[in-house]
Amino acid sequence: MHLPSKSPCAVPKIGTAAMISHRRGSCSHQRSNATMLLRRGQSIPALTTPVTVAPGVAAVSFHDHDTSTVSALLIAVSENTNDPIFVKNCSGELIFANPATLRMLGKTREEALYRTTRDLLSDPQEAARVDQDDRHVLDQRTSLTSEQTLHLPCGVRTYSTTKAPWIDGSGKLMGLVGISTDISARKEAEDSLRARERQLEATIAERTAALRELTNHIETIREEEKRAIARELHDDMGATLTSLSMHLQGAYALFPGDEKWSARKSKIQSLLAAVVETTRRLQTNLRPTMLDLFGLKTALGELLTEFGEESGLTCKLSLPDDDLPIDPTLEIALYRMLQEILNNVVKHAKASKVDVILDIDEDQLTLTVRDDGVGIDEDRLRNTVTHGLRGLHERASYLGGSIRIKRGAGGGTIVAIDMPLPG
């Protein structure tokens, strides 16, 4: 990535000589082992592999050209790139810096060369991190690519820098070479994207919470409406049926004593009993009376007893000894979820036994239902929408809880409902 043309760190393409410095004397070049040699035996590795070129143009190697051509190519690359290219000796001193490096540092050639990182960077911690990378390259004799954010004269910039050990033809470690690419724009774009992602996640979380609160409110209203209907069934319909039964008892005395009227009387009594039972069942399904009168533990016991009688399954209920106060909204939610789980057992499990366990501690309530049936298959576990399990997950999530469903080790299915208790 190149610097924008208006960036203070941007380096214009110029045609001055390469900035290779020595304390004394002039630099000289000679051809040896495909390297560009400086005076006093110091060398900077040159390219030794073919250069990638456009289709139809033959690839070339620096071995195919004389020293002057190689030097000209390296100088052209070094001076005309916007990427800082630099060389350091084993003491960490900068001994080569192309124009992009000098512009990045905000230094002249004389101010930069033979200076250490701590001399060139204003932030000691940033300089220490750069030196740490340099030492890794020198000690391990291996290349390293890292990202560094630096406070420079032109502002805060982020660079991706690749460094490699500089080893001469005899295998002696001379220092390191490096090239940096300004990735500030990319990092800013990434930071902006992450900020937008966080904002989106926060918005989603906020709207999810609002939706959960709204759904919970709707569920509460539904339960209140059911409670009102159940109360009317109990008060009005119950009173009406009781009065009807009393009037029928008086009418029975007027019936003739023959067999014909006795059969009619028995039929009327059976129909009335059926109406009373249907009314009671509707009332319980709308709002379990035991839940309002005696609490969750008693209501669960009654529910499981009736379920066992209707389904023929053997049911066992384990309850905690202590009675902890539970929010009415949580009580009815657990009751409804147990109803749904037991309904699924009848429909799908082919079980003969059901165990229900209620555990309550200081901050969490767990309701576990275990059957000995065929066990839930993987398709049903994955496809909770079409198999009626979605309602369980949603009802639990409304109250900040969760559902765990799995196959039992010895067969059957285990459903565990974990619900937080208000602190």
C-alpha cells in the first residue's frame, strides 16, 4: 500500500544518488556472489531470483547483467519507491536509508545515518519494540514481518515491516535489511469497520433486549388474560353448574320410579359430570389453581400426577426441601415449559418412565426432565423450529435462561432448563 499523494510522509519520486553512507572514504562496487558490495567488505544482498515480469517478456536475473546495471536497478528501485528501505549493522545503527526512510523519520541523511532506533524515534516504548524485533532477526537469523504503529513527525502511522538478516558471502552476520509499507489507511479502514461492527452488535443487542422485553410483556398479558378467564370459569360457570346440579336433584324426586326414568337420570348425571370435568380441565390449563394457591412445587406435583394417569407412564418427581420464593412470572413459565416437554415425551419418546428434578440454589433454578425413550435424534436437535422446541428456547430466553437438550448416556432424552433467580 502506498502513501496518499497528499500525506506528509509521502515520498516523491526523485532521481538523486542512492544514500549509502560510510564514516570514511567513498563507496565502491564490485561483482561478487550477486551482492552489491560497499567499501571495507560490507555488502547489502541484492536480488538473486528472477524478477517477475509481464507476459511475453523474458524473466531476467541480476546474474545476467554487469555490476553497473545491477547497481542502477537497485538505485532506481530504492529511490523511486514510496516504501522505506533500510539497512542496520549488528549494533543497530542505520547505515543505509532510502529517501522514503528519511522522509518517514523526518531526518536528513546526516541526521539519520549511524543513529540507533532510540535516537531516531521519539517514543521510547516504540523504539524498544522495534529493537526487540531487530534482535530477534539477528539472534535467530530468520526473517520477521510485524506491524508497528509509530509517532512520527508526519503523524501517527502504522507500518508493516519485513526484516531479514544480512549475511555476507562467507556466512558472517553483518546486520539486517528491511522494507516497510505504510498500512495506515488499511488499519484505519479496519478500525472503522470494527467500530461499525461493535455499533451494529450493540444495536442488535439493544433491539433484542427490547424485543425480549416486549415479548415477555405480551406473554405476561396472555397469562393474565388466561387467569381472568379461568377465574370466570371457576366463579360463574362453577356456580352455574352447582346450581344446575341442585335443581336437578330436586327434579329427580319428581321422576317416576320406573326403569325408563332411572336411565334418563343416570344419563343427565353423566353429562353434568362431564361438563364439570371439562370446565375444571379448561380452568387448569388456562391457569393452574394449585400454582396460585400453593406455589410451584405443589403445582408441578399435581401436573405430573395427572400426566401419569392420562399417559400411563411411570412418573417420579424430586423436589428441594426448602421453599424459596420464586417470581410468579418464572413459576408460570416453568409450569408451561414442563407441560410442553411432557407433551413431547408422549408424542415422540415412546418412553415408559419420566423423571422430573427441580434444583434450586441461591442464584439459579434448574428443572431437569429425563425419559427412558428412544432418545432425540440429531435432526430434531438441529431443527428446533419445526419440531416444537423453539417455544421452549424462546420462553427461557425471555427470562434470561437457557435450555439444554441431549441424548442420555443409557438412552432416552434429557432436557434441562436453567433459569436465573433474582438476586
